[in-house]
Amino acid sequence: MTNPRVAVAAPNATAAEAGVRLAAEGGNAVDAAIAATLVTMVNEIGVVSPASGGFVTLQVAGGEPVTIDGWVEMPGRGLTGERFGRGVWDVTTDYGGGTTTTVGHGSVATPGGMKALDLAHRRSGKAPWSEVVRPAIEVARQGFPLSRTSGYYLGYTHEIIFGWHRPSHGVVHDDDGVVIKAGTNVVIPELAEALELIASAGAETMYTGELAELLVRDMAANEGILTAEDLAAYEAIVRPALTVRQNGWTLATNPPPAVGGVAVAAMLALLDGIPKQGSWRPDELERLVDVQHAVLGQRLAELDVEDVRRLEAQKVLDLAAAGDLRALSSPSTATVSVVDDEGDACAITVSSGYGSGVMTPGTGIWLNNALGEQELVHGGPHSLTPGTRLTSNMAPSVARRDGDGAVLAISSPGSDRIPTAIAQVYALYTHGGLSLEEAVEHPRLHVRVRENVVVDFEEDLEVEGASNLPVRPMPPHSMYFGGVAAAFWDPADGLLAVGDPRRTGAIAVSPQT
């Protein structure tokens, strides 16, 4: 019996190669995606870490698609009222044209990404867990070159976010206090030791074991509100994926209470099979703008209460299914997409927000600042009830084609541009008939719905006359428009992985045996 071959699209070559390695050692697409994600949690500094939140959407051959929700929760169980509102402060950087976020120990939400990866492995993986974690351990121990993405982000944030906490400062600065540059070799021995604990004791060590104790001790000493009770109570949740059937394909994406998959599903329903052929015609481009404006104008991400968000998301889906466009009109992330030649598909998206700046002493693990993402937590960092799962734009997705069983895994980073990037690529590929490479590289637009509404677009896309809304041109292949990672398997043509030129992603495909 031969091992399955895989196609991997990941943020960097080391992560992509880890996925291929897992397949060669007997793993499937799920094992490969988890291994690539864990490596990314090590070597994409400032973007993600083992204390991220995230989602895993997967479908193994013969099974139903599911999304495993490992997104972050509001902490603070067991604390008295006076403990809230402390340990946080706002910082503003020039990153992204000007970004204000909240950092400090009090900005850290209960992380769920590791629990989601562990549950995905237990449900659908084949390789031993210790082997799935091993590539990440080796990268942390042997060192890795700082990526261009991390180098770019740290150029703006090394001092104001990652410099105030001594353990963090020591990693991202050299002995003279100068920020490290892209290409610099980084070694984090304490992180390797933490990952070895995760490999041997399982993800549970971060929630009730040795790593949890270190984390909680540091939180209590520095006005953080993440408690042992929060970590012990956290569970990843398996949800039936939200599905959309169109044009001989079934897309499965992230369901409510997250809002990213809802936006993807609603946009595709309202696009109703367009573009009809090739790229967007002028009338189809006008429809694309109207659809994005309608769906994003619902501002689902601003609804803090889970049950309310779920109900409103269903209303959006019902209206979209009926084609009722008028009725609808009233942070940093990393992604991995993997398929194998047995018909399994897995897409993972994880995020640590902008980073809290906290590196838990003794672990080498940077902590998220999900409570400080002001575009998602609108009432302030400590405004939610402990245990509330925060909202998310993430939409890792898998799709299966009728008849031959071809499978696609597709995901993207990019905050509120995640749904628009995925919907445009998927529509151009499954409706318009472009190749997967052409669909990923095709110019994009995004209707930005904030205080004002603006159509952001890549300047090689002809948008003139497509809308009466204000427009804002950007350079071709701008990072602003996400970074779609796509992996595909066709029984006739085999495996294919596609990276987005907008990001520094990498692809790898198992060699022929």
C-alpha cells in the first residue's frame, strides 16, 4: 500500500515541505495541513503562534465536510469586577496605512487553535501526533530565516508591540538592540521545548498541564485576565460546514457564529453563477460590487453576542438564497490548504491578531491580542461575557466536484478581505472557467464598508462605470487583497498547488513514486 501524495499551499517553503514530508511518512492531507500549520506557528513571527485561534475545515473521502472551531474566547472566569479593564493599552503603528490596536497581558484571549489542530488530528489524521509536531520542533530548535512577511511587520511593530516585554524583545532584536531583518536566522530553544511537551503530552498541556501553569502564573502577575478556569473550560467545537452547491461543485466553509464563511456563501449565492465565461464583463463587475456592498454592509462582524450573530447570519443566508440583493443592502492571519490523491482536503486558517507583545516566560510562545482587535471587539477589550467566542472573518474552505470527486482546498488571510478574496477566486474558477492559477492571480476588488464605503481595487481591473461608489486604486497584486492558498486534486490530472503572488507563500507537491 502506497502513502498518499499531497499538494500543499502554505505561507513559506519550510511549512509546505513539512506537509509533503508527513505524507511521505504515512500521513494524509489532514496530517500534512496540521504539520505545515505548526511550522508556520514557529517561523511566521508576529503573525501566528501556538497561542493563536483558528478554524479547520476538512472533508475526508466518503465523509461529510466539517469545520472545527478553535477560535478565541473571552477569558475572565472566576475574576471579580475590579480585575477587568487592566493590563491593556492602545498603540498606533504605521502598518497598513495606520493601525490602532490594544496590547498587554489583558489583551490576550483564550487561545483555541492548538485544540482545533489536535481534534482534527484525532478525528481524521493517520500519522502519530508526535510525528505531526516533529517538523515544528526541528524548525524551532535548528533555527529558521526570518520571513519577508515577518520582517516587514516587525519593521513597524518591533518596539511598540514586541519590544516592551523583555522575553519578546530579546528574540526580535540583536545584541545591540537593533530589530532583526528578513533572512536573519532565528533560534527559539524554549519554543522547541514547549513543542516537545505538546508532542508528548498532547495539546492538553496548554490547557491543564505544564504549559498552562506557566501561562496562568504570568497572567496573574501582570494583570492579565486569562485564568486556569478559562483554559480548562475551553473546547474546540465540531460544526457541520456551511455548504453551497453551484455549477457541479459543493463548497464547504466556516459556519456561524463565525461570519467569514457566511459572507462567502452569501456572495456566491447572489453572484448566481457569474462570471459566465472567463473574466468579469462590465455588467458582471457591477454585480460583484453590488453583492459585496450588500453582504458586507450587514456588518455581521460588529455583533458581539454569539446567538444574535448566528440568527442574523441565517437571515443573510436566507436573503441571499432568494437572490434578494435589495433586502441585504438596508487580525493578520496565516493559511494552509492541502489535498491528497485519495480525495481528502483540509484548509486551516489561524491568527494571533496583531500580537499582544507577551511571550510567556519559559515557553517561547507569543500570545495573541484578540481582545485588542478593535474592529472585532467593538465594546472594548473586556466588554464581553467570559466564555463568549469572538467573531471572525476566517473562511477556510474545501470543495468537491460532482461526478469525479475532484477536491479543492482554499483559504486566505486578510481580515475582512478574506471572504471577498475567496469568493472571487472560487467564482472565476468554477463559474468563469479560468485555470486555478489564473483565478488566483486575477485582479481583485473589495468594497470597504466602514464609516465610509469605498471600492478598493487593483488598478489592472477595469472598474470604471461599475459603481457610483467612491473608488481607491491600488497596485496590482497588492497584499491588501489577501493571499489565497489553493490545493487541488483531479483524478485525471493529479495534484496542483497554487500560491498567491500577493503574499510570500510557497507550494509543494509530493514527488511521483
